[in-house]
Amino acid sequence: MRRLIPHLLVLPVVALPLAVQAAEPTVEELNRRLAELQQRYEAQNGALQVMEARLRQLEASLQASGTAQPARLLKASYPTQLAAADQPVGAAASAAPEEKVVREAPASRSAEAVYQEQHALFDRKFTLEAGLTYSRSDRRQLTLNGFLALDAIFLGNISVDEVKADILTLDLTGRYTLSDRMQMDLNLPFLYRSTTYQSGGAGGASTDLIEHDVTLGPELGDVSAGVYYQLFKEAASRPDVVWNVRVKAPTGSDPYGVEIIEVPGSSGNLRVPRKLPSGNGVWALSTGLSFVKTLDPAILFANVGYFYNFEGDFGDIDSRPDTVTPGSVKLGDSFQYGLGTAFALNERMSLSLSYSQRFTAKSKTKRAGEGWQSIVGSDANAASLNFGVTYALAERDALVFNVGSGLTPDAPDVTVGAKYVTTF
């Protein structure tokens, strides 16, 4: 027994180095652990760089606007990066390969709808819009047929003419994005028109009224197509700038050569056109710029544009019955500008307020073998104030409502429109 005791005491001493040697990691295990630690470090470093860039961007925008913003908005804009920074190193490393890094805060759906309505949106492949617009115009005119005697007494016929015009337009518009800076669209308008002509003093009696209605449609109007190109993307010191070019084709019926007829029973006091047109009959080209600047929660937008009408030749430009007079028509060119603002109330709804004004030069006609003559009263100055509401139904669908009020006699008295927009 005494001979076995020394051997039993030696066994633990010999076994201890063997156990320590077996517990030491191998070179392959150390390389694997080092690679995991390196991967975790790179993941956290990338998340910190994204957070730092976003913080600098927010600080620059706040300095430009002169407002303060709570720090909680940073976490709301970048929950993925901040959550990854708060996690343990092992959890962040395991989630890094699967997560997609967000480079900038996504815009609300209501703000995107405002961009599409007032500007252009290049991150949607295809957009389809269906809009219905109603406009109302009411014009009164006093007509005197006679002479003034003794500077106080009028001898002759007095006629008070009134024209009430209602126009209902269905617009179908498709937009296709060619790249992240270029977009093209096609617009198909369908018009229904109803105009009531009313005259007082029919037959020489001041108390007698006579009226006549002329309607059109529904009928296809002038089809137009356009191209939009983003010149500059929005930055802290400049707005988003988009250049557009549009072409309008005379696919609708033209107003030239339409006969002006006398309404039966009016004793020559009321004359109306035989039919109403759905287009202007000539090719037109327009170009312009639109600007958008985001000052959260407001969006500022503005636009300028020039419209050029090409000269058109027609077989008849005379409105007298049984008279055919070939000639040419040159409609007056137009210049338009507009500006406004929109407020994104929440993720789904935004409000907009805008002002627009359009100046139109006089139109000219030229009969065969004669020179150009300006048409008196063909120039116009149309200004309107518009109020809009945009509501995002879902991620891809939105409704746009607009109400406009005319501020000058050449603008429609009231305009009401609704549009459904869906993106793919």
C-alpha cells in the first residue's frame, strides 16, 4: 500500500499540464474569433458613420431654417441604426449582414403626393392619374345700339348680354420614369361644355329676355406630352430644380370658321355660335422650370413657363354663314408663373395654398392675300388663388382635391377638381 501512495500523488501533477494543454485554443479557433470580432467592429463603425452624417445634415438644415428640433426625431428617422448601436456587440454583428442600411429619412406619402402634383417625382416607375375638373364662368356685357342726344339722352336699343359657361374635363395622365432624373408623361383630356347665352331687350323691349344653350361633348380635346428633367437635386443651400418641355397637338375640334347664327325670335338681338370647340386648332410648345424647397414641415414651390403657339392655316376663318374665307391664325403667346406652399400635417394628409397668373398676348389672323390683323380683346390676364388638400390612401394611392377662385375677369370664377393618383 505504501508503494502505491507515491504513484497516486504523481498522477494529478502529471495530468494537470495535459489538461491545460488540451484547453488551449488552436490557431484556427483564434483566427475564427478574430474574424468575428473584426466583423462586429466594422458593423458598428458603419452604423456610427451613418448616424454622424445624418446628425451633420440635420444640424445644417436647422441652422439654415433657424429652428430647433428635438433629438427624438433623429431616432424616429433612423431607428435601425440607433437600435443596432444600443445592442451588445455580438447581437449587432449577427444582425449586420441581414439589415439594409438606410441612407436618408424617407419622405411621408403626403409629401410625395405634393411633389408629384406641383413638381415631379422620379422614384416611381409608372404613375397613373385620373382627374375630374369643373370650371364656371359668368360674364355680363352691356351693348348700346344708338346715339347720345344732348349728352344725356340715349336714343336706340339697350341690350344686356350674359354668357354662362360650364366646362367639365376628364384628364387621364400617365407618367413613366426613364431614370432617376428624367420622366415623361402623356395627357388625354375629354371635355363636356355647356354655354348659355342670354340677352335683355330682345325685340326692342327692355323687359324681354331671351336665351339659348349650346353644348359640346363629351369630346377629345388637345392631347399633350411632356418631358421632365431634374437639373439640380435639393440641397441645404438650393431647391430642387426641374426643367420641363411640353408639346400639344390639335386633336380637338378648332373654333375657326364656326358660323355665328341668329337665335329665332330675338329680332337680331342675340347671336350665338353654331357649335363649341374642344381645342384651339394649332400646335403649341411650352417650356418652364419648377422649384421645390423642403423646410420641414413646410414645402415651398414655384414655377415659371412660356407657351408658344405655332401658326396654323385653315380653309375657312370667317364666322359669317354661307361665306368661306381661307386664311391663317396665330394665337398669342403666353407667360405664366406661380408660387405657393404646402404643409404636411401628418403621414397621410397635407394642405397647399398657391397663386398663379398667366399673361396672353393678342391673337392675329390673316386672310388670303392680306396682311396680319390683331384681334381686339383677344389678350388676357388670368390670375387665380388655389387651395388644395392631398390625402394618401395607401403607400401607392392618393387623392388630390383643389378649389380655385378667379381674381381677374379673364380667369374662371370658380374651379373645383378631384384627382386619383396611383403609382407602380
